[in-house]
Amino acid sequence: MVKNNLKVNYKRSFFLVACMIIFSCIVIAQSTDTVFVNNFGAKANGFVDAGTAVKKAIAACKQKRNAVLYFEKGRYDFWPEQAVKKAYYISNTSDEKELPNKLRAIGLFFDSIKNITIEGNGAEFIFHGKMTPWAFKYCENVHFQNVTMDFERPTMSEMTFIEINAGSIIAKIHPDSKFTIINNRLN
């Protein structure tokens, strides 16, 4: 009877040790694939352009098999001056006559990356000026999670129509919108 209990205890101990080793290997493998944007100079709530630092962190993700691009919780600002510039035609924003130059400033540009998770941890991405927030070119298996995004000042004025009549409209204009009324016309 004692011999059987020892045999069961050895099996149970072996199973627990094997599980611990496997779990440790998974944790180590995952942690080595994590790229922390703050290691490249991006600072949460820094209120400075995080674009250059995040570009470097994205480049480091290309070297990983299962990359996790890790942001600490907080605000990250992106300006067009240091953003990646690429030619893209976006059909719902303009036609070729309105915008013959298709060069776009892209806040977060991912090119040919496979198996990446962008982990925001509740981060807020704030874009300034005329920008495309992000683009994924030839990427596969991308997970973008726990991130919110907005523009510091939208490039278009926003309003809510309160009342529409035959000869007039009453609208509530968003406080961030810049406008003037000249000769009874909204400009």
C-alpha cells in the first residue's frame, strides 16, 4: 500500500514539475517577444511627439516571432512632422482632383509584420494635424487592443442638426470646431 502511494506521489510530483517547466518556458518566450515603447523613448503623458520612439519600437518588433508592442497606460501624442510619409489614396476622403498628392503622414505604420499584438493597457493615442492614425501594409495576424484614439482638434468641424426647416437649419456646433458666420453663411 505504501509503495503504491509513493508511486502516485512520484507521478504527481513529476507532473507538477513538468507543468512548471512548460509554464516557465511559455512566460520566458512571451516576455522576450515583448517590446516596450518606453525603452525607445516614448513616455506616457509626456505630451511630446512619441512618433519617432514608436517607429523604432515597431522596427524592433519585426525581429520577433510573436511580438507584443507594449504601451504603458497614459496619453501618447503623434504629430505629422516626424510621421512616416507614404503615398496612399483613400477614396472616402477626397478625389484625385481635390488631392493630387497622395502623400500621407501616418502615425503608426506597420509594414510586413506577422504575429503582432499592440497592447495599449488603456493608452490613449492623440493625433495632431492632418494624419492617418495607422496603416498596416502586408501584415498578418495583428491584434490591436486596449487603446483609444482621438484627434486633438478634428480636421473637420462637427455639428449636430437640432432642427431643419425649409429655409433654415439650427445646429449645435461642437466647441472644438472653428467657424465664422459671414452674411448669414457658415464658413
